Amino acid sequence: MTARRRIILTGATGLIGSALSQRLTSIGYEVVPFRSRHDGPGGFNHLTGKIDSEALEGAHAVIHLAGESIAQSWDEAAKERILASRRDGTRLLSEALAGLKQKPEVFLSMSGINRYGLTRKEILDETATVSAEGFLPAVTEAWENATLSASEGGIRTVLLRTSLVLSAKGGGLRKMLPAFRLGLGGPIGGGRQRMCWIGLPDLIELILWAMENPAVHGPVNAVAPQPVNQAEFARTLGAVLHRPSFLPMPAWALSLLFGQMGRETILGDLAARPAVALDGGFRFAKPDLASALRQAIGE
């Protein structure tokens, strides 16, 4: 194993990070977790500005997944934590990478399709205009801009704009499953708003593809090629579980329960196309929702 096969991974214990770490290790990479909010060796802390730059020297790639959870009540303190963890943490890491003697070949940083805004009528590929109107769009703008030091320092930088990641082990699907298994699920907010999704295994393979393909740089829509609306998602999940799925949740109830977080994440209306991946030859193993949900929940 050469030093250039070493992968630095932030967020290594999360849903995506755990699966990615296992996959990378299985194909011969050495995965080195890089801890966030950690002042000591092998980590970085955006709150104190400290980072172990020496641990980053000579890595083949740096994959940045760490960030404060979006799935919480958005009071002002939570908003600042969410923004700062992505903006300040990514900037600290990006600046450190740009200053290395042995820079990584590629820096991959997570982002989200909310970089395009909250509601758009058209199908959005990576050439679409972006927006900072709304909290999540503003966060993703700051998040992506924080990688500029790395790209300006000559490091190939990939921005992985993703959405709902399908896994029964965590994320949004895990939270939905109890209600749907009881036959209590259904469309939310009228069901017409479009949503993007991707199966966890496909996301892992897409990250590997972007890492290993030197032609890939800039934004990559890390979503499946077939967006659906809320009603179709509920209907498909119910069918996969062999349960009814017709109990709707009106938009006002969602807003009452989850406030701005619910309005921006669940009531948003975006349909993105993974043009960079498809045009570059990447093939999704589970491009349709039903097969991806069956894989996620083991049905």
C-alpha cells in the first residue's frame, strides 16, 4: 500500500461515511478517519481553528462528509451551528489542503441539491443557475464557496449535491418506516412537490466513480435519474411494504410540527438530473425508486 492510496475521511462514523469506509477498504484503500470538533492529532475543529495538517500530507484523496445534522428544530442557535459546521469546517479543511507540500489528487465535499433553491419548475442539471434564497440554499452556497481554497490551490474539487439517501439504517427513510409499516403513511403537503433521492449503495459507487475519474470536477448531482413527487414516493413505499399509504399530512400540519425545517426539506419542489454522472458513463444499479427501496429495506 503506497501513501497515495490513503483516503482521509471526515464524517466516517455517519450513515454514508460508514458504508463508504467499508467499500473503500474492500477495494484496497487505507481509510483514515479525520475527526471533526477535535483539537488533537487526526482531526480539526472549526470552533477553535485547529487542524492536524500533518495527517493530511500525501493522501490520495480527502472526502469531506462531516457537518451538523439538518434534522433538528431550527432555532437561531441551531441554524448557526448548521451553517458554521459546513462553512467554517470546510474552509478550515480547504485552506489546510491548499497549503500542503503533498496535496491530495482530489477533494470531494458533500453539498445538497438545495444549491439550486427551494422550488424550481425545470429539471436541473449541473449547469442550472443557483440560488441562495432560503436557509438551506444559503448554507449550501457558503458550504461550496468554502472549498475555493482547495480548487484555487490546484486540487481537483468535486461538490456532491445530494438529497434523500435511502437506507433503513438511518436518514429520512428510517424515520418514515415505522408509520408506513403500520399503514399510516401517505403523501405530504398535497403530494405534488417533486423530490430527489438515491440509494445508499449507488451513492457510494458514485462517490468512488467521482474520486477515481480525473475528468470529474465541480458540481455533481448525486441523485438517482428518476425524481418522483411526494405522492408517488408514498405510493411506492407502501407497495414495497405491502401496506396502504393514503393517509395524507397537510402542509400546515407539517409546518406546525417541524417549522421552517419541514417547509424547506419536505415541502421543497426540486427535480435534479445527474447529467455529469450519466454523460460520464456512470450507471446506477437501482435507477428506479421501487428497486432502490426494496434494496434499502431488504424486501
